[in-house]
Amino acid sequence: MTEPWLEDACSLVDAFRAKTLSPTEALEASLTAIAASDLNAFSHIDADAARAQAAIADTSLPFGGVPIGVKELEPVGGWPYTEASLVFADRVSEYDSTHVTRLRAAGAVLAGQTTASEFGGVNCTATKLHGITRNPWDTDRTPGGSSGGSAAAVAGGLLPIATGGDGGGSIRIPAGFTGLFGLKSTYGRIPRGPATLQPPLTVTVGCLARSVRDTARWFDVCNGFDARDNLSLPKVGGWEAGLGTMDLAGKRAVISVDLGAAIVEPRVAALVIEAAEALIADAGLRRVDVVVQLPQGGLEWALSNLVGLVGELGDRFPDCNDDLTPEIQIGMNLAAHHYSIQSAGKAELFRIALNEQMADLFDQADFIFASTNPDIAFDAGGPMPTKVGDVDLIATYGFDKAIGNNGALTIPANLSGLPAVSVPVGTVDGAPVGMQIIGRHHEEQLLLDLARLAERERPWPLVAPSVTA
């Protein structure tokens, strides 16, 4: 294994246990790759602490000795805790998140902090604090957001796996843009404490991974109730051991590339349909015709999320306005002018209606296949696209629908708490395309088995072609 940073995490652990590679060697390979990279995927490197961890790594543990990245929206004791914002540029975390604590206990070596979009607010990782993070498939394009640095690091061959968070698509969107596998779990599967901000009840944490088995092992390690997140779910074991054991035959599948809510680039749509039809056949699923016509919920999602941000910025706003990225400025000014008890109530009514609609859909189907993103990755520095292919969304549909299109495919699973995965299915113009599969609450194992079947039948590259060129 001459290039250990190009393998998946499980392969590294196997090599450590076979003594063909040491954790120290793997870490040094990652640190060297990070130093040589032009992706701007990291905002902080903790090389000395990582070397100390690697030197004593217990390779009998699930991730014993594996170098990982931690998204900068997630606290790590002693590391910067900026949330990718100039407003908190000098803040340092005093504690580890529960997620990080469990990864440490599983033997993971924390190499550094990956970049994110400011406060996780947009699907492009470009901030005033850290600059532009780039996609290893094409450095002129974004890796997405908000977990863009994690996606760029993993797809860019810098380390095998990294943490992510998904409040509106922030694991699935970058996974789709960078050719990775991403699971957004049922709400509460991995605890988010300590000091958990419960509203808006959309955010889950997990990983950006090169393989399905890495993701399964991650959830084996990290899932389970914690009292500091009182909405977290009881522990479920056997994620990795159960891969390939689920009975998929005869389960009902719907293909709705746009979910009735988005405008999807035609070549992307065609690729997703082809991949969905192939996977349905491979798994022995039964395709059913069900009308999927979801409403765009971008405004309601934004209003729900702005509650926490208004509280966090507090008296700093509006004086800190110039320190915020344009999208966050727009959001905060939207909150200042329109947020009220009435609008909060409307957002909750929207969530209730969407939950009812999703429940009705899953009375008729077990899986919904859709595109992960409306198009391939856009410009690395933004702004958010208002065109899909040749269609000018503002001119055709108006500003609100144009902006809402960017998250229209992923937000429904967040607002309803449903699990969903993004599976790589090929490329358009050399840029990755992801297929999203949404499943029933608590049925992530079925989604993992579908993804594992897709991975086996149509393998995807573990890293971007630029890494091995």
C-alpha cells in the first residue's frame, strides 16, 4: 500500500492490523498531501497532537490509527471554533462534541479541521474567514457545502474520511458534487451534544466517505442515545456486519428525479434515471408509479434555521454585518425584517404539511429515487446558481424559486427527519453526479444495502482522477 491516503478507512485499519503499514506512516502521508494541496480544504491542522495519537493508536479499535478531518462547525477541545465566521474568528472550543468523543474512543486520529460554509448556511464553501475551498475534480468548481472542506479532503486524497453535518443537504450535496458516498441519517441517530441546540430539528451529523462500509462502521461507532441530546435515538448495532443481509426483493421504488420541486439539468436527470432503473433491477425492487409533487421549502427552512443564528449573534448584529458572507447577510436581514412569531408559526405549519405528505408517499413506496443536486457543481466562489443548463430560473420562475432550487431536492428529508443517501452514479462534463435515495424513518440499513449493491455493480473511484493522474 504505497499510497495509503488513497484507500478507504477500513482498508487502512486492515493494513495496520496486518502490520504492512503503521498509523504514523498513514498520518505522515496525509499531512504531506495536505501541505501540498491547493484545495484549501483545511482551516486548522493539529499535527503534533495527531502524531502523538498515531504513535499510541490501538489498531484493534474500529478506526484505530485512521487520520480523520473534523468539520469546523463541530467543536473539538482546544481547536478554533469559528463556525467559519469572522465574527467568531478568535473563539476556541473548550470541549469535544459527543460525536468527536466517540470517534476518539474508536481510535480515530484527529488530523485537522476542514472548512465549511459560514454557519452551514449555503451549499458553497467560500467564506471571508478562510477563502474559497475547491473541488478536486475541477478546482474551478465548488465541492459544495456546508461540509465542503470534508468532501474536498476525502475526494482529494488528503485523508480517507471526515465528519459532516446535514441540516439541509450539507452531507449529500457535497457528496454528490465530489463523487463520494454520503448518508443523512434519521434525525437523532448520532447525538449532537453537549449544549445541543434542538431547533430547527433538521440537523444530523455523520461523515463524508469513499465507501459504504466506512459509513456503516462510522455509524456503528457513533450512533446511540446521549442525555445531552434528549432527542437522540437508542443505539442500534450491526451496521457494518449487516451489510448485504437485508431482503430488498419486492420493495416498492419510485423514481422522481425532481421530487416535483426542482428544475434538474436534463443530462443529470437522464443519468440518475438510468442508474435508478439499473439499481431497481439489480435489487429486485418493484417500481411503482406514484406522483411526487413536493413544495419548495427553502424559505420555511431558512426561517427555521435563522432562529438559532439570531440567538447566537445576539447583540453583535447588525454591527457585525460587514463580517458576514453575502448569503448570511441576506438571511439575517430577512430575519430582522420578517421574522416573527407569525412567520415561525407558518414555518412549523409547512413542516407539518410536509411530514403528512411524506408519510402519504411512504404508505405507497419504500424508496424514493431522485437527483441529489439540480446540476453539476457550480463556480467555486459562488454565487448560488440561478440557471440550470440553458434555463434562466429567475426569468422563468421568479427569484424565490430560483434560489430555492439549490436545496429543493435535499431539504425535504431534513424537514421530515427521513434518512437519505447520495450515491455516485457517473459524470457530466467530467463532474460527478449523485443519486439520492430517500427511505423510511429508522431504515438506514436498507439504504446502505442498496448503496452497497450499487457500489459492487458499478464501482465508483475512491478519489478524484486528478489525485492519481
